[in-house]
Amino acid sequence: YLMVAHPVSYHIHVTRNHVMGGITFMWLFTIVLISSFVYPFSGVQDGICILQGFFPSVWVGWFCSVFYYTIYFFLPIGMFCICYGHALVIIRRRRTAVQSHGHSTVMHRNQVNLTKTMIAVSGAFILCWAPVNTHYLLMFTEVMPHLNMTDALYRSLAYLSFINSCINPILY
């Protein structure tokens, strides 16, 4: 997004150290956020250590579930829409300016490729993460209390979410 929206400042200010700092921050932020849910709500059930799901009340379960769903699913989708939408607007403006000079084919091809990539990345995220996040929401809010984190359904949904990390490098 920064490279498309602010190409000059991107090349000046986005350095290897900034990229590494951003990656480190996101990893640490994620570890802290996940730990805030895992440790307080972990327990043992039928001799099996369950990493998440023991909430002291139904209200806490609802709050944590909706918060988790919002932070890990809706917020990224919102960021995709805002950043990718703005990038497309900028590319269209540039294409219009370039067309007035008669050089539209390369710009049009780049716009089509970027649009395809953005749709593919967003679609893969939704397809891979919606099932497991919905499972969490339905289980922790006790809308479907028979759901759990120890059966084959949960494991297959978790694996599907992991597949997103494998697909992204191919899509980009």
C-alpha cells in the first residue's frame, strides 16, 4: 500500500530496519494478544489440557469471542478494504493521467495484476480464516456448546487457517 500510495517517501523512509521492526512488533503484539486469552482461560477437562475456553461467565465468553473475532477477522478485512480500495483509486487516477499522454497499456496491465492480487489475497484470507474464527465464536459464546477444540473438525479448521500462510507467498 505504501509503495503505491506514497512511492517517493516509501523508497526514502521504508528501510530494512523499519521492515524488521514492523515484523517484530506484529509478532510481539500477536503473542501478547493471544496470551491474554490463552493463559487466563486455560484449564484441564477430563484429563486433557485445554488451551482456551474456560470463561468465568457467559458474558466474559461473549466479550472475548466478539473481541477476538473483531481483532483477528473483521479488522484485517477492514484494512484490506481501506488500503486496497485507496490503492485502486490512486492507480486509476494515475492511469487517467498516463492515458492523456498515450502510455496506457503498461499502466492498465499493472492495475489489472494488482487488482487480481488484492482480490486473491483477500479471498484467501476470508476462505481460510472465516471457518475457524466462526467456530471460536460459536463455541465460546455457547451458541453451539457441543463444539470443542479437541475433535477433528476443529483441527481441520485450524489447519485450513494455517494454509493461508502457505498460500500468501504464492499469491504475491
